[in-house]
Amino acid sequence: MPSISLLRAARLACIGAAFAAPAFAQSPTLDAVRQRGMFNCGVSPNLPGFSAPDSRGVMQGLEADSCRAIAVALFGDPDKVRFVPTTVQNRFTALQSGEVDVLIRNTTWTLSREGSLGLMFAPANFYDGQGFIVKKSAGVASAKELNGAAICVQPGSTTELNLQDYFRSNNMTFTPVVIADTEEIFKAFIAGRCDAYTTDASSLASFRARQGANAEQYVILPELISKEPLAPAVRKGDDRWFDIVRWSFFAQLIAEELGINSQNIDSFMTSQNPEVRRFLGLEGNMGKPLGLDDRWAYNIIKKVGNFAEMWDRTMGAMGVQRGINNLWNKGGIQYAPPMR
Amino acid sequence: MIRTLTALGLAAVWATAAAQTAPSTMDIVRQRGVLHCGVTPNVPGFAAPDTQGNWRGLDADVCRAVAAAFFGDPAKVRFIPTTTPQRFTMLQSGDVDLLSRATTWTLTRESNLGLAFAGIYYYDGQAFMVRQGTPVTSAKQLDGATVCLQPGATTERNMADFARTSGIRLTPVAMEDIEEVRAAFKAGRCDAYTTDLSSLASFRFLQGAEADRYVILPEVTSKEPLGPLVRKGDWKWFDLVRWTLYALIAAEELGITQANVDSLMTSDSPDIRRFVGAEGEIGKSLGVDNRWAVNVIKAVGNFGEVWDRNITPLGVQRGINRLWTQGGLMYAPPMR
């Protein structure tokens, strides 16, 4: 009965507004997802390493698995997710309109997106940066040698802005070759319609890996010209939903840090370590305040795995190094607040 | 599907209605003309009044930075001392607009209290201290050492984990009372003392003229991320606090300082031009003046300057609190 839950939500919102009590915020998104029995996750239709269908049509990739982790937190079932393909142009509208519950689509967390679009970003699940790929035959070793080049770029995204900034800062010019569709831009670059193709380094790596035996013909230049923290986005104003999305990811980091993975998790059930016991839902009621089962984190690790497992079978398999995406105590910057 | 769409439509209506009836934190602060910032009553380095009664410290400077972002004036802050038991209630009740009070971000604080952490400005956690003259510069060189600590599963387990992963042997010397632990360490009954970094810093500060006899080693071996909190449900305010923190970090990365920020208004760098408000509208998207970030840096300096002024004198090294480009964890999403 949506009307009843909404009245409750409104009443609680009023209480919250009057500062009378620390109300447990109701979540319109959580209510809608539960009623639907399915979680709608906005993804990229075909970006290997992030989200792309395998030969059986099953979506694979780091972002597809992040969607699954949330589905598991909600339903205990990684299959209760509908992957909704979104384009670079329509992705924010899809989230704003409620067509998707979360957007996990190679999307950079920026100030103006957070300030102006009514969205907010959960932590970055992948710290990326924009790079360039050229043909080996071009004999280019650095992005600073690209003055006057034709550059293939997708429109309407920060990628285009970064490109302009970089060339302007280095007193160089370029000719943009703007193509919206990912497959078309690959083809254009391969066919020589541009000298270089620019997008996030991770996407360049997946493009290169897809060339199979021809991968050697392409070179990713060393410069990363931007910070591109890729992060899930949710609509503003739904507190509990934001918590669920951000802590579903933190749970995967915490498991890696504790040495818990999908294979060994059951052997931890007799652990006396309170941190482990809270994580597994054996003590501390870590799920209920989020509106979840206390075994939500256990379920995520059992069914999707910790962050390292997710990385290894997606980006790792594409040849992308962990680098700054390592845990904070292993040379990277991935860090989760304590679960207690 | 229709039901869902109807529900979402209704949700939007309710949200709009709520927004119209409840004054936002920004409205309240603007009308009052001063930011109410909850701080600790007296923790040197974080928030404590100096001899002239001016609040000094990292927490206090974060309050000033938010006031500078919002009003363009870092003096428009009232520092409100809060005790540990009452701090969350004071934020929930609206007595303070922001809690900047060396508080660890945890799951249950975020999920149970109706509060949200806007970011992390100090990665605290368990660390080690030795006496001056001990020939080590890293906790990893403490093989065979005896370590004074207060008994407690977490402290001992963290130390055991650190010893195991570093391939060294550490022997705990446990004592219940904190003063007893500190006296034992000073008297040389153990080679090192372990507790949270901020607590080691406070111990060292209390030694006054003898502070230099003690050295805090750079490694942080557990997680106590400290950050500012706001009430949930007011995301414009959340954004302002979170991006004020990021502005401090981004300024350090871009080389923008309290001294040079004015001269950078004519910079050619697009990142710097957006930061100082010479182009783009990032201030507008946060609901503040487009020169908000300039006002923040003019008020307190960049994150490195804030750290050097407040934390360095405590004998705490930057360590994991350095920028991500320098081996630390401090990272700001792009300000564009």
C-alpha cells in the first residue's frame, strides 16, 4: 500500500524537519524496489570490464557486479537485478525520472553533477583517469606529441571538457571527431578517421583487450590527464537508500581487508573477532537500521565476493593493475569506515 | 509499473511539500547570520581556545572554512563546545548546524542517528610512539620490542595483526589505567606505547617542554576516520560541507595557498580558473557565491596549511593524511 507508507514517510519527514527526534528515514526507493521485487540498475550497455553481456547474454563486469552486490543486500539474491542500458546522454534523466534506482555507469563524481542535478555520489568504486590510445604505427610516445591531431571523443561528457582543458593548458590544438556510439567510435578509430581515441584509461584497456591478436597494434600513452573517480549515483533526498548503496560497497572493501572472501567466509562463522562477527551478522544488528537483513554483508561476500575478487575477474582479467585502487594499507586509496 | 510511477510522483509531491514547510539549514544559518559549529571543549590540535580565547585547531578551522564558503566571512562562526554524550543530540536538535568534533565515521552512527558524515579530514587510528633516541623511524623496525598498551581486544588484535603482516614480533605490556600506561612508558618499562594517533599526540602535547623526548612513528594501523557530521535530509547543506573539505584538499593539489590565491584569478589553468570562480559556475551549483572556494582558502589556507598550523606542532606526521599523489589517502573528486 504505497499511500500508507508514503504518509508514514511524510509524517517522519515532518518530525525530522522539526528536529524533534532522530527519525529513521523511510526510503521511497527502497519501498518501490521491494514492491517491484526487482532492483533496476542503470549500466553501460556494452563496456567490457564494467558491464557487457558475455556469450550467454549474462552481464559481466565491475559495475554489473556492483549492481549485483546491492541486489544481494536487498534481496539476498544476485539475480534480482534488472540491468537497464543507459547512454551517456540519457543516464542522468533515467535516474532522475526513477527509471533506474541507482546509476552505476562509468560516471565521474564531480561537484556540478552533485550540486546541480539532484544526484549524489556514493564512494568511488574505481579511481580512474582519462588517457589516450594511438596506433603503434603512428610512432607517438606521449600525449604531448598530439598537437594538431584528430581525436575521437564521445560527446556530452566530462571527457570532452578534459580534452579541451588539456590541449589548452599545453598550447596545442586538435580536431575533435565527435561520435556518440561506443561501437561507432571504436570503428572510426580503427579505420583511421582519427589519430587518437580518448576516454578513461580503463576503457582504453578494455578496447585494446577486445582487439584479440591485434591488441599489440595499439598503445596506451602514459599520461593520465584527469582524476576520474567513477562512482554510483543516487537521487538526493533518500537518506536510507544512499546509506544502503554506500555501505554495500564499503562491505566489499571491509571483507577484503579482513581476509574474508566468497570461498572462505563460512570458516569465519566461529570467529571470536568482534569486527568479523559484526560483519557476518552474528552480533551488533548492523542490518536492521539500514532496513536490511543482519546477514546482508555476509550475503554480498558469499554471492558476489569481496572487492579483490570482483576486481580480479573483471578489470584484472582485462590487464588493468590495481594501482591506486588497492586498499589503503596496500598502497592504494580504497578505504571504508569501520562497520560498528 | 503505474503504481510505481504514481508512488514516485507522490513521493516528489511530499518531498516538495516538506521542502516548503521545513526551513533548510542554509535558510536558518543565513537568517541567523552566524554558523553554529559543535566542537570539543578542549582538545589541543583539534579545538581549544588559545590564551586570547580564540578557537584553534583542525576542527575549528573546518568550522571557519564552512563559514567562509557560506558567508564569505570566517568570523561568522559561534563555536559551541559539546561533550561526548551530548554531541549527537545537539546536532539532531538543531543546537548546532554542523558537528566538527574529532568524531569517527561508523556505520551505526550513520544509520541509527539520522546523521550523515560529509567526508574525512583526518585518518586517525592506532599508531606507535617511542622515546627520542630509540633508533627506529618506522613501526616496522620495532621487531622484538615490548609495547605498553591498555588491555582491550581491539588494541591488542590490531597490534598482533600489524606484527604478523610486517613479519615482526611485538610483546604487549598491558595496564588498565591510562596514566599507569603512560608512566610506565615514560619510565622505560616498555620500548613503545600504542594507542590512537590523536591520543598519542595529546599525550605528547601534555609533556610541555619535554614533548621532544617522544617520537610518533608514521604508520597508522587501524581505522578511525574523523569527519564532520550534518543532519540527514538536508543535502544542499551536506554538499556545502563536503565540498568545502574537498576545496581544501583540491587547493593543496593545485598549489593554491592562502598567500597566492588572489594572484591566481588570472591563471590560465582551467582547473584553477574554475576553482577561483573565474569561469564556470561551481559556486552557483552549491548555492553560494562563485568565489566561495577563494574565500575558504583566504580564511584558513589549503589542507596542508591547516595541517601544518594545527597538527604538525603536536608531532604528528602527515603519513596517510598526505595527498593521494604523495602516498596518502586525501583525494578530492574533480571540482568541475
